[in-house]
Amino acid sequence: MLALTCPSVELCQRGLDLVHCKCSFSRSYVAGSRWKPLRRRREGVRCRVSSTQNVDAPVMGSASAVEPAVSDSALISVASLLEVVSEDLLKLNNNLKSIIGAENPLLVSAAEQIFGAGGKRLRPALVFLVSRATAQIAGLKELTTQHQRLAEIIEMIHTASLIHDDVIDDSGLRRGKETIHQCYGTRVAVLAGDFMFAQSSWYLANLENLEVIKLISQVIKDFASGEIKQASSLFDCDLTLDDYLLKSYYKTASLIAASTKAAAIFSGAGSSLCEQMYEYGKNLGLSFQVVDDILDFTQSAEQLGKPAGSDLAKGNLTAPVIFALEKEPKLREIIDSEFNEDGSLETAIKIVCECDGIQRAQELAQEKADLAIQNLQCLPTSEYRTALEDMVKYNLERID
């Protein structure tokens, strides 16, 4: 995987298409007929404050014929979404706790807290879904040990990044529970995150697939790049949408894209299918991040499992804020002051909602979701492809 040290050259090489988000295509996309809301609602979203043979799959249809990712169907539950890989996830859950605590008694209690905090395991679920969808094409009847280990590696990397994020941001809550550093102190939290990064790297090396090793190793570098970019742009009202999407790729989409591509590689899929799985993960990851950033404005602290409006309060400007800044100069003044006056944060949140920041962010999430659905057209129809499509729809439904 190529590094992203020169965005003007390497963004194109890695196929991120981040520079397209403010071009004429994006504007016509938002204004045109391709976008439609998830379900009809009587009122808008409200803001709240508080080694196998390589096989290429046949193309199942052109991208232009793909319908938008959402429809007026019934809401998707997480249980139904993950049902087809429930046994895979059960085995993964059992393995994760033993991996962390087996050689490190100090981390046994922390492991219970880390892996028992209500996470949905969506990232390893994506690994299993792509693995099974692509294994069918290659004629594999069962997943390999490489597929299973990959899912464990991905969840360890993701969890380690969350632990370190919480330390850096001094976050007190994660998924409605106290964070690791709040429960056990910063020292144990940092060690737990470091251990999971190291353990995942060791397991990754033992997979003995150089392409996958490079792919996943780049993700860890991307995490650090994302944190540096975020830390260096706090309260920066000149942050562009391209900057935001690149940071979101580093912090969220890179891991998902690498994991879905790696899953296809271990199934022996051909290069073109593997690239489509990478694009699926990238677009889904970006859509997930945009939705998360919308929810920071529209959900309560109880729903979020952390204080509402926390990103804006810390100076982390996300898509809704960036869109609102284009319309309301007063918002820039408030953010530049770093909310030093009583009630200024609440005023800023109100401006974001009233200046269509939320609506335009929804449209951006929808755009990325539609692209993710298009990326799945290379897969034959199966319950696993359906679940991958439902994952995209589930993400958008979180806004309601």
C-alpha cells in the first residue's frame, strides 16, 4: 500500500477520490435525483446538546444501473445483520479475551472491560462477510484459519486505537461505560493498547502473506497520521472538506478498506475483485464516519454513550460544521474564540443545525453509501452480499 505523503499524487494512486467531494459532480449529485432520504419523515433531524487460485467474479451489472443504497424498507437490526456470521463472531469473542489475558494477568480485568463494553464487532463481521462472499466464488467450502485470524487482528487493531484515542482525548465514556484509562489508569490503558498493537502485528507477520502484511501495516501508520492531522487542525475554520475526508480515511476508512480487501485476498480472489472490496470498505468507512459526526449533533449523551457535541467542544471540526461555516460567518467567530463565553457552544450547535450543516452531511454520507453499494456488484447474489448491502443501509438508518 502506498503512503499518503503527497495527496496530489497518491490519493489518485490509492483510489480515494477524496478530491471529488466538492467538485461539480458532487454538487450535481447532491442537487439531483440520485439522493433521497432514508425514510419519509414529518420533520428533519433535530440537534441535541447535552494459496488458492485467483478467481475473478463475473460483473453482475453496471454501476450506472444501481439503485440508491436506501429505500423505505423496514429498519435493519444488528442481530439480523450479523446472523449469517454469528458463529464466526462467537468464536472470535471467545478468542479475543484469552489472547489479551493469557500472558498478561495485569490485563485480564482490562480485557473484560475492553471486549465487554457493548461493541457490535462490525469490523470483524465485515471480514467474515467478505470472506464468505468471496470464498464462494473461489470454491472454498469453509473459511481458512487465515480468514479467522485476520478478523481477530482487525478487532485488536481497532480496539487498541480506541483505547489510545480515549487517552489522547481524555474521554471519560465509551459506549456508555467508563473508558479503560478511567478505570485502570493511563499507564494500564497505554500498555493495553500497545500490547494489542504488538500482538496484532505478531499475528499479522505469521499470516506470511506479504501483500496483506503491507496492507494492514499501513493502517497502523494511517491511525497515527490521522491523530496528528486532527491535533494540528483543532479550531481551524479553514479546514476543507477534502482535509476532513482524508483525516476520516486515516482514522476510520483505512482499516475497513484494508480488512475487506485482505479478506478477499485470503479467498484467492482476483485483483479486480479485491480492489472492489477495498473500495467498498473505503466508501462504507467514510459514510460511517460522516454519520458518526452527524450523531454528535443529533443524539443525546445517553444515546451516544459520551457527551453530545464533544467533537465541536474540543475543536474537532467535522462535516456538519464545515458545511455550516460556508453559510454563516458568525460561526467562525464563535469557533475562533474556542467557546470562551457561556452558551457559545450551544449557539454554535444551533447554527450548524439551522444552516443545513446536518442535511448536507447526510447527503455526503448517502453519496458514499451509494458508491459502496456499487462496489458490491462484482459479487454474485448470496446471503453474504445481502448482509454487506444491509450494512450500508444500517449505517444510514442510525441517523433516524
